[in-house]
Amino acid sequence: MRGEFNVALAGPGGETWVTAAHAPYTWPGLGVRHSPVNVGSLAALLAGMPSPAAGTPRWVLLTLPAQQGPVGDGGAAARHAERVGTLARFIDYLGANGIMDGLGVSRGRHRLHKYAYIAKGLGTSMDYDFDFLENGAFSVKLEVDTFRLDDAAGGAEPFAGDAQASAAFLELVRGKEPRWLQLATFAVRERGREGALEDFMAVPQCIIKYDAKTTRSAFEEVGKIMGMAAEAVP
């Protein structure tokens, strides 16, 4: 078993997660959330896989048997169904408002992460944590849930009836290209911090190159529209 592996574990109720990078024959820095799975079982699973070249990333998704879920947590499946229900309602909301017609559109899943992060910044209820990559906000849990939409049950309506927040979101994202949306997630993360735009533009760029005009547009529009939405809150 050589190379590095990025591993994600999901229990049947969406309650079990592991993400980590694993060097040859070692398992350092295992990030575990409520996981009963031990390192030995992971090692045994991956040992039978073809060995990639050293440093090659690999993504492994496991679905655990129901009996391996957290002990005594009978509500995990219900919470998972409600979380996916909220996501499904958000996807329907995007379609109904002409923002994105389902996940099958060009770069649909990629765009969904950006929409969800921006919407969360405007106050909508969404039980996802986000990391930041070069292309902006990304949630591992959200990505997996897009393949589990059949599990949806209940869930919260986007913006919980807050018409002003909804209008601000739609104004902000309507007609925007993926590159702009990526930048907008950085702008939402840094909103309100003095010198955020200048600091972002000063960071050396790697694979993805952001031009100054688009960067400034995203940061300024996020600041303006989200600022107006915040002022409108009683």
C-alpha cells in the first residue's frame, strides 16, 4: 500500500466521517468524527487496492453496515434525512429561481458548493462545514449528500421565509460564471475584514489564476449586497 490516500467514510445515516491523507505504511493525522472504524480495518481494505505512484491522491468512499453506527444514536438516520431534505429543497429553490436547473447542468455540483456557502453566509440553515480549496468553498459532506437525495425527508426551506435574504442571494449569484462564484466564496469568508481584497490579491496564485478585474468585482459585490442585507435585518 503505497502513495497517499484521501479517505472519507460515511455511515448509513451520514453520521460517520473520516478524512485523511495517508503516507506509505502509516496513518498519521486521522481526522475522525464519531467514527467507530479502526485503522486496521481501513488498512485491510486499502491493502487490496492497486498501488498508485507515491504522492498520487486517491479518494475512497465507504458505506458502513448499519450495525457499525454510533451506539445509542437512533436519531442519526432521521437527522441525515432532514439534512439531505434541506439540501434537496435548496436545489429545487435554485431551479425555481432560474439559477441552476438541477445537478446535471455544466459543473452543477461544483456550483452547488458555492451557492450553498454563499446562502449560508446570508443566514440560510444548512448543516455543512466548508473547507477552502483554490477554487473556493467545498464541503465533503455536501458532496456525498448529492448522491443521496433519495434519502431526503423534511428539511428546512431556503432562507426560512426571509424574503430579503433570498432576494440578496438571487441578486448576488444570478448569471454568474463558476470562476466568479469561486471568488465570491472567498469574499463571503473575508467579508468585513479591513484590507481583505488587497490581501487576497497579494497571495501568490498556483494552478488557478484569478484576474484582478473579476476578483475586485466579486469582493465588491459581495460586500455591497451582503452589507445591504445585514442592514435590512430588524
